[in-house]
Amino acid sequence: MSNRYVQSFKILDKKELCPNTYWYEIEAPFIARKIEAGQFIIMKPFKKSERIPLSICGWDREKGTLHIIVMSAGKTTRDLNEMQVGDCLSDIVGPLGQRSHIDKYHDACVLIGGGYGTGAVIPTARDLKALGNRVIGIVGARNKDLLLMVDELKEVCDEVYLTTNDGSIGIEGFVTHALEKILEKEDISYVLAVGPVPMMMAVTKLTEPKGINTWVSLNAIMVDGTGMCGTCRVTVGGETKFACFHGPDFDGHKVDFDELMKRQKMYVEVEKKALEAVGK
Amino acid sequence: MADLSNKERMALPMVEMPLHPAEERVKNFDEVPIGYSPEQAQQEAQRCIQCKKPGCVPGCPVGIDIPGFIKFIEDGDYAGAVKRIRETNFLPAICGRVCPQDKQCQIDCVIGKKGHSVEIGSLERFAADYERKNNIRILPDIAPDTGKRVAVVGSGPAGLTAAYELIRNGHAVTVFEAFHRPGGVLVYGIPRFRLPLDIIDSDVKFLEDMGVEFVYNMIIGKVLTLDDLLGEEDFDAVFIGSGAGLPKLLGIKGENGNGVYSANDYLTRIYLMHGNLFPEYTTPIVQGKRVGVIGAGNTGMDVIRTAKRLGGDVTCYYRRSHDQAPARAEELRHAEQEFINWKFLSNPVEIITDENNNVTAIKCEKMKLGEPDRSGRKKPVGTGEFFVDEIDTIVFSLGCNVNPIIPSTDKEVGINRWGIVMVDPKTYQTSKEGVFAGGDTVTGGSTVILAMGQAKVAAENIDKYLKGEISWAEAKVPTDPDSPGVIWDVEMPKKKKDKIMKENVDHRTAAS
Ligand SMILES: Cc1cc2nc3c(=O)[nH]c(=O)nc-3n(C[C@H](O)[C@H](O)[C@H](O)COP(=O)(O)OP(=O)(O)OC[C@H]3O[C@@H](n4cnc5c(N)ncnc54)[C@H](O)[C@@H]3O)c2cc1C
Ligand SMILES: Cc1cc2nc3c(=O)[nH]c(=O)nc-3n(C[C@H](O)[C@H](O)[C@H](O)COP(=O)(O)OP(=O)(O)OC[C@H]3O[C@@H](n4cnc5c(N)ncnc54)[C@H](O)[C@@H]3O)c2cc1C
Ligand code: SF4
Ligand code: FES
């Protein structure tokens, strides 16, 4: 029976951003209607896949589509990255988590992205801008070929800094170097960092002594994404929180990053088997 | 069948449910009980003396005509038996397998006074399986279309039952489920060796055949709010059967160690995501050799027996005594046959982890029984003596709290201090007009049959509401944050009710 609530999860568009990293436009009208900056989805490319969380870098409410960026990490992300325009994902559920915690601030807002995180900060940057904030972006990568979503971020920021470890473009070094440069010039009211845990940790170390309101989006391992399983437990301010329900954004100065990094490794060994099984 | 006197019937031996032997069954996930043959079912049915005032019926939360259906089995009319059961129970193949009969219908069976009560659950299961295997299920009559639409949130036993009752009354029904498949805890909690998937799926298929619409991957509150459903989406009423999925932990040191699972996490990875078939299915589960399971309720038994099937050397830690274990008697018995180590009167106080956050050991305090507490059970008290066991994987099986997603996204739905959705215990109306609720969401967690019983009463009241026979003006929804959840509201003698209620409260607070 055809039923108006069934979403096709069809890939309408796909672009390579850099090796092993793709941008997708996917049909999911009900989710697209509701999703807000900072929220995420959980998806399964195939029936037998694991459920994995992904951030949203944009959406089109009219057209009923979501924009996501997927970096090949293991089996599930690789499976997804082999799908083509016209293919349908098995399942997507969302919007999950709380929206970004933002306001109209006195001083500048700095949004820092690494890897897929650059896409993930774009909706928050847009909202901050709409509230009348001065918005600065920082995008970091190992070299210039790995920088992604720069133009899209520029569209929603007053200024964007690029950093590369090898100095092939922008500031040589890490995103924190750009952040230091900004701090020399002006005051900052709000920071959001999304990307690899060491990056988020370095950012919070830098802003903590200055007491800057700093948010990080925690990429804990998840299953249901609704608070049902507890696999995404993180320690924030000495308390156990569920990243999927209470987060994904948390006060970066209170997060136990060490525990998060160790918990992310829980399945590393066994995941290798999933890849070996398919001979990749 | 020869006519037997009551005395002869009472002298007949009980027909034991045939089981797969423990040494074999711990190597697979096949269903443990094999089921009665028709001969065995008839033989067991002969033990029922067809009481004029049966002890069993008042113990059944939905009041199945137990002697009635047993008589049909005795007479060899199995289709008649299942038809009789279906008059009051929509999920007999499931209930026959998972209901706590030992605490409900079988506890006051007269035959049980002297020997073992009639095996009512096994007979119910037999009749339902006969129907499914022979494909003789007939669609019930459906009332003419009322033009009304009802949204059901959740596809656990409460949601499925509400959908069935509502569609029968001529209302259009759409079930919204957060997960990618239906069944709720029946699928992601209760293991396959107790409840095979094809049974759940055949009940869902039946509802689809009746015209119920199922939508998966839809988290109500997030993707569509209750206001969306009642507004733009044009539903006339909503039933919330979203269960009680929020795992309890103990708050002890080391709880976030790698290798510490909640029962929900552990069981979901295996039974919803098929983690036991990794890497064909790609959801991983990491289980070391030595597995410690904390809690001895139904959930605990399910985890223990699952861990055993995944090759673990399993120890159960429970802070009370063996006799206080709240699990269904059959589950405890089956677990005991499956080579498990038991550490009763052992209260976990710390989980010890290494520098990589991996679990290495569990520390427990030895307990002893003290004075009875409010539930009448002797309370475990610490002895000040501790022990440490080396362990690789720990699963907390302590029960659940109510999932906050719906109430957190709609402040009009009143909840109590523990997050339980508050309803009028007679009608199951919530504090929000047009919204009803039942099942674990309003109890904080109980049993399949109670969830079904509540859903059925709620559906009757939704029907009345849609016909304009009841309104929100008369609804009596508690507002005191300290009010308890609904536990029980099925017609039944008070004494019996209290007893079952207590048992079910014990079951819910498996860890306490
Ligand atoms: C809220 C949230 C938002 C996310 N957004 C995106 C996104 O927009 N785009 C994107 O490509 N990825 C995103 N991720 C990370 C993504 O979910 C993981 O890369 C994915 O689960 C890996 O699955 P896999 O089967 O491909 O690899 P696996 O084989 O499961 O893992 C491969 C490697 O990735 C690590 N890993 C596993 N799970 C995670 C995780 N949750 N976070 C970080 N590392 C992990 C493992 O330790 C392992 O080393 C997000 C994660 C979260 C929690
Ligand atoms: C491991 C375990 C073993 C058990 N064993 C037994 C037993 O032997 N016998 C017995 O009688 N009882 C047993 N129980 C208890 C029994 O399973 C529950 O009481 C019963 O399933 C409750 O039914 P329900 O329909 O209220 O909720 P659930 O079965 O929890 O179903 C709720 C459904 O709603 C969905 N949902 C939640 N939130 C949303 C949302 N926002 N939008 C859409 N969908 C949503 C969930 O995904 C789920 O599918 C056991 C429980 C567990 C955990
Ligand atoms: S109480 Fe026992 S013997 Fe009497 S009717 Fe019920 S099942 Fe039969
Ligand atoms: S992913 Fe299951 S509780 Fe967060």
C-alpha cells in the first residue's frame, strides 16, 4: 500500500569533495522539514548494515532533501560511498539530538571545522549570522587538497581562515593557530568546534583560560540515537550524559575527552574483521 | 475422548514441555521449548477439571476463557480453541511464550494446590501455533469506515494491540515506529530462543492485512510532533505506546569502561541488529570470555542466556537472594540448566578498568538478608566484606526508565517525577487533549500482557472519544509529580489484583 509517510532515501546528487569523502543530497522530506542546525541523523545504507550517525551540512525544506558529507572510515561509510545517484539508502532516522545552543552575542563567533565537521558547522554559522552575529570560520586539514566545503562556509561567514599542516595554503599549522591569531585581534563570545577529538580538545584547552563559551559536537559511538541503549555515554562535568539525546553539542570545557577517545576505540579490532570479510 | 472423572483427571501426570537439551541449545539461538504435539496437548488439557468458578481466569489480565479454550483442545478442536482465545487476546502465540503464568493464571489453578497446575501457557502456545502453522487465521469483522484517523506511536505489544482494536472499530490506523522494524521489546529485548521473529512478523502482517499502515524510521516528537499529528496531519486521536527505553545504570565507578553494556545496548545489537551474525550483518558486539551480568530479572536471564550462546563463561551478580530473583520462574529454571555461575547476595560497587578504559574486574560487597522492606521482601544489607572477580565484559540488566523524547518535545503531556506519562487510570487519557497512552510508557515497565490490557482499554476509550461519548472535561489525570504510574486496571478481585500488582512491581524493579 502506498503511504504518504514513506520516505525514499534516494540519492539525488553526489560529489567528490576529496579522496574518500563525498557530499550527498538525499530525499527525506519529513526529516528535511524539521531538522535544525546541530542535529544529526542515523542511517543504514543496506538492510544488514550497522546504524551510523552523520551530521547534516544543509537541507532544502521545499525540495525535501538533506545534505550530508561522508568520509570513508570503515565498512559502513565505505559501503555508503560506493552508492550512486539513483540508489536508495535502506534507512534514515532523524532529526536526532538537540539543536545548537546559540544566541546574539556581544563579540565574534568562531566556528571551527575539521573533516566532515566543516560541513557540520555551516548550518550553525548561518543561524548565528541570521541573529546578527559577526561570524568567523576556521577550516583545517593536513594539506590543501583535503580542505573541503570552504566556499560554502565562506557564504555564511564574515571571514574564513584556512590552516594546513604543511602550509600548502593558508596558515601553516593547526586550527588553534588561526584561533590564536583571531584572539590577538578581537574578543570572542562563542566557539563551536566539530571534527576529530584531538582538534576539539586542543580548541577547548586554548579557550578555557579565557573563559570563552566553547561548544564541541561529540561523535560517540551510537546505536539507536534516541537515548534507549546508552552506548553513547560520555562524561560531561563529572556526570554521565547520552551524546545522542543530551548532545551532540556539549560545553567543551566540561567534557572528558580522554574517556571519549578510548570509548571510540571499543570496536576497532572487530571492525577490521568486517572489512576483511569483504576483502577490502 | 473417554469421559474422565475429576478424580481421574487430577491423578493424571503433568505433560512436561519438551525442551532442547541444555548442552545443545546453548550453541544456537533456536527456540528452547519444542512445543506440545497434538497428543501431548490433549493429554495436558485432560488435567483441567473445568471449574465452575475457575481460579485461573481472574489471574489473566485480559480474562481469557481458559477452561473454555482448554475444553476445545481436549476435544481436538484446535481451531475452536484459538478462536476462543482470540476473543480476548490478540497475541496468543507471543503471550503463550512470554507471560508470567506462574504469577498470573497458573498460580491459583485448583490443580496446582496439590500438584502442578495445568500448563495453561503451553496450551495457549499450542493453540496459537496450530493456527499459524496451518494458516487458518481468519480476518475478524471490521466495522464500517468511521472516517476517523488514529495515529499509534510505537509498535510494541501496546501499539500493536491498540492498532488492532481501533481498526476493528472502523477507524483508519497509522503506526509510527522509531526503529526500522516493528515489534518493540519483543524484538530488541526478548531473545530469539524465547520468541522467534516469524511469530512477531506474522502478527504484524495480519494487522497489515486488516489495513493498518506501518511507517518506520519515524521518531514522534522529533520528525512529527503530537501537534503535527493532531493538526496538519489530520489525525483525530493519538495513542502513545512508546515503551520505557532508558537504561538504568548504578552510578558506580568504572561504569563507562569499554566492555560495560546496558542490557538494551547488548540485546539490541544482537536481536535488532543481528550482531551475532557479524560480519554478515555489520553491527559489532565485543564479548570477552568472562561475562558478568548484573541483575536477576527477566532481562538479566535473557542477557545471561544470550552471553552463554555467544560463548561466554557467564556469572550472574544479584544483590538479593536466589528466592527473591524477580525473573519468570521458567526463565530462571532454564537459565539454571545452562551452566551459569550464580553469585547471589553480591552487590557490585566498582568496575575496575585498565589504562585503555577496558574492563578488567568487578568488585562486589557480600550482602546478607535483613529486615523486610516495603515490598515485604527481606532487604539485603552490606556485610563490609568485599570480593573482586576478573571479568572482560559486564552487562547491566537493571530495568529501564521511561524514554523522555515525547514528553520533552511536548510539555502538554504530563509526566511524573520518574518521567512516567500520567494518564486517567480508567480511560488512559493523558493531560493533552486527543492523546491517550498505555503500556510501559505509563507503568515504567511491566509485562507484555499488561501493556496489551492497557492498550485495549485505551482503544475502547479512543473509540468512545471519537464518537463523542467521552471528552477531556471529565478526564482525571494526576498532576502531582509524586503520583505513581498506572500499574493495573483490569476488572479482577482486589486481593488477586494486589498480589499480581506486587509481583509486577517486583519485576519492574528487578535490580532493587
Ligand atoms: C553525532 C555524530 C555525527 C557524525 N557526523 C559524521 C559526518 O557528518 N560524516 C562522517 O563521515 N562521519 C560522521 N560521524 C562519524 C561516523 O559516524 C563514523 O565514522 C562511522 O560510524 C564509522 O562507521 P564505519 O562502519 O564506516 O567504520 P567503523 O569500522 O565502525 O569505524 C572505523 C573507524 O572509525 C572510528 N569510529 C567509529 N565510530 C565512530 C564515531 N562515531 N566517531 C568517530 N569515529 C568513529 C572507529 O574507532 C574506527 O577507527 C559522526 C559521528 C557522530 C556521533
Ligand atoms: C529483555 C526483556 C525481557 C522481557 N521479558 C518479558 C517476559 O518474558 N514477559 C513479559 O511479559 N514481559 C517481558 N518484558 C517486558 C515487556 O517486553 C514490556 O513490558 C513490553 O514490551 C511493553 O510493551 P510496550 O508496547 O509498552 O513497549 P515496547 O515494547 O517498549 O515498544 C515501544 C515501541 O515504541 C517505539 N518508540 C519509542 N519512542 C518512540 C517515538 N518517539 N516515536 C515512535 N516510536 C517510538 C520503540 O522503538 C518500540 O518499538 C521484558 C522486557 C525486556 C527488556
Ligand atoms: S483453575 Fe485450573 S483446573 Fe480450574 S478451570 Fe482453570 S485451568 Fe482448569
Ligand atoms: S545511541 Fe543509544 S542512547 Fe545514545
